[in-house]
Amino acid sequence: MITADAYRKAKEGDPKAIEKLCIATWEPLYRFVYYKVQNREEAEDITQETYVKTLNYLQKNKIPQEKFLSFMKTVSLNIIRDRWRKKKRGGGFLNFQEINPKEMTSGDQQNEVAQRLLLEAALAKLSREQQNILRLRIIQGYSVAETAKIVEKTEGAVRTAQYRALQALSQILDDKDLQEK
């Protein structure tokens, strides 16, 4: 707990008083922020930014001592909301030079291979026409119009065949899941 004298000195900019103020409020503020963001690094950043903004505000304005922690929580919530808005608007930034391909591919490769074999076996149970349409549309990325020209069918027929092929594939995979359990 911080005394009224230490609070007044912190407001005036005394480094030792500011340190006492931070020590007294750090843990409850950090717990509050961490509960909201569920990420240690982000919680630390937001907590630090909250102190900077609050202490700057405190030196210019009046915050009642008994409401100081509540005020800090409000500031932290505003920072969190601002970050969420920025993420929502700007999307994420990905630095491709920092990605280690070996780390990305070193996941559970056995599981990936098993899934691929399962999918290939399920695809083999489809008709040649269904396999061909799925290969053209999904694997090779052709449009409906391009696929229709290649298989010499109407666009409606291609859409219908693709829908039915995906339904059949889904059913085959569901049946395999049931057999494994």
C-alpha cells in the first residue's frame, strides 16, 4: 500500500515514489491485463504502456489515490481495445525472412502422411469423373468455366458434380473415422 505522501511525491515526479507506486500496483494490474489478453509478452507490453500513459497523465492531472488502480485498469483496457482495432484493420504482419522452413515442416509428419494416405484412398473410391473434377477445381485451381470446357460439360453440371463428389468424399472419410474408433 502506498502512503498519501508517496503518492503526492510520485505525482511530482520523484523516482523513488514512482517506483513504490509501481511496486504497489504492478501485480494486480498485470494479472488484470494477462486475464484479458492471455499472452505473457503482450500482457507485459500493455502493462508497461499503461504505466507510461498513467504516470504522464498523473503528473498533469488529478487522479484520486483510492481510484488509481481502477484508473490504470481503464487505461489498460483502452490500450487493449486499440491494439485489437489495429489488428482487425491492418491484419497481421508476417516477416517471411524470419520463418525457418525446417521448424515449420518439422511438425508431426507421420500424422500428415497418414492423413494424406487416408485422403488418397478415399479419393480412389470416387468415380473417374468425380476425381477429375475435384483435381481440376480444388487441386489445380481451375474456375468452373475452365473446368467445364476441359471436361466438356456445362458449368451447372460441373458445380453439381463437384458438390456430389465432395459429399461422397465426406461420407467416405466419415465412414473411415467410424471404422477406426
